[in-house]
Amino acid sequence: MEGRDPAQDETLTKYTIFEESRIGKRPYQQDRIAHWRTKEALFLVVADGMGGHAHGDVAAQITVDCLGSAFRNEAKPKVADPDNFLFRTVGRAHAMILHQTQRLGLAQDQMNSPRTTVVACLVQEGYAFWSFVGDSRLYLIREGRVVTRTRDHTPVQMLIDAGRIREEAAATHPDRNKLLQCLGGPRAPRVEPTGHARLAQNDIVLLCSDGFWGPLTQRQLLTGVIGKEMQEAFPGLIDLAETRAGPRCDNVSVLALEWHDKAVPPPEEPVTVPMDDLPTDVRDFSATDPDFMHMSDADIERQIAEIKKALKKHEPVKK
């Protein structure tokens, strides 16, 4: 689905939303996209169910439901601790997938159980906060350049970061579809430290699956959005991604935010750096003992009941 998220009150004039998800050349859609909002916060999620694993769409849907339910419960009207919120909810989505995999009898072949990647972004008080697992990406585009983007959890990304291959070679590398981390796998993911940045007027925050960014060069992406409205730019870029991918085109999903408000005043101490790489302003929870690793079956059942209750009460804005 696609289109503009109309401003219903003055708080919504701060941004415009674009979203679209296409099946590509695959037999069915495994991507899931959604966003939710309050008067003071906006939450965006893209989950890409892994096509090489049975029921990847199940894993992606559980992830979206889990994150959306958590936002509804905690955004009153904004999230108290964005970093901790992202860490906890992404980790719990992994636990939920494992639990539901067992309940639905999908775990007979552990190596092919339902799995998904995810990228999530919380926007409030003029800042974007994000975390991810896998190779679904977030880009922050400002004044015609990529200010930062997430670094994929892939062997290919490791080769690029080590300077062993150029980024342009990633699209044809034999290991391009291999992941080092995902949700729903036999090993718990190391939830990525939360990045954040102060938004400037006309910034674009782009969340997308690899079906979108994979076939495109960064130059093509930037050329496609410069000087254009999102409702014009992104459909054309999705068309280009499908064309370049050809008969093996994956599901293609885009969820983008254009920020219209002026930047909030900077804090006394800078929280961002020139971002040719990931920002250093991250909060790393890797040394802590993640609570989702110790959730009992009763805890998970309670969480599932809360998700179902929230879903009945509130429908997602778009999927």
C-alpha cells in the first residue's frame, strides 16, 4: 500500500509518510510494514520474513504485532526510554517467534524454522532512534546525501567494512544472501545498540527491505529522491529496483518519513558526529543480561494475550 499520511492535527504536520510493499517475482509476500503514532511519537517497522525458511511471513507478522503492541502500551503519549524500549521489544519479538513456532508445530526442522529481519525507528521530540537485526536497513538522507545507514549483519558487510571488497560488488557476491543474525533462529540475536540522530527539516528517514536496496546503487537512490516529493520518488525507485532485479526480484518494501519541522535546539553536548559510518552516539545493552532470555512460558503467554488485546482494540495504520 502507498500514499500520504494526512495531517489530522497540528502535530502530524511535522512529517509525511510514504509506504509501499510489492510482492516482486516471489510466489507470496513475506515482508511486513507498519507504523503507529500518538500526538508525540511515531513508530515505524519493516520486517522481512526470510524466504529460505518456511513461514517467514509468520515470523515477520509476529514481529510487527509484538513491536506495535509494545508501542501502544508504552507511548503515553511518548516512550519514556527509547533506547531501552527498542532493545526490549526487538528481543521479545525473537522470544515470541520461538514460542509461536513451537505452538504451531513449525519447529520440526530447526534449521528452517520461521525467521525474519527487522528494522525499527522511533521518532519523538525531534529525534529518530533506531535498531535492527539482519539486513533490513535504515537510511538517514539529508541535503542529497546519506548521513548514515545501518550496517547489515552479513558476511558481505564484514568484507566491505574490512576493505576487502567494494560496496558495489555486494549485489553480485555469492554470499550476499547469508545473514549472521536474525529473529527466530536457534541463537538469540545480539540486538544492535540503538543509534539516534537529531532530525533536520527535509530529512528523509528510510526503512526498507533488501528487495529494495539490494538492486540499487547509492547513487541511484539519491538521484531518485533529490528534488522530488516522496510520493513521486519512491514508486519510481521501486520500479527501478524491480527492473534491475529481474526475474529473481524479491519482495520490495519501503516505509519512509520526510521531516517537515525545524530541528530542535541542540543539547549542550553533541549527540551525533559526522556520520560517514554508524553514529557513535549509541547505547549498548550487550553487556546486560537481556530479560527476553529468561521469559517463562507464562510470561510469553501473557505477552501474547496483551498483543491480541491490543490488536483487537487498535488496528495498525497501514500494513
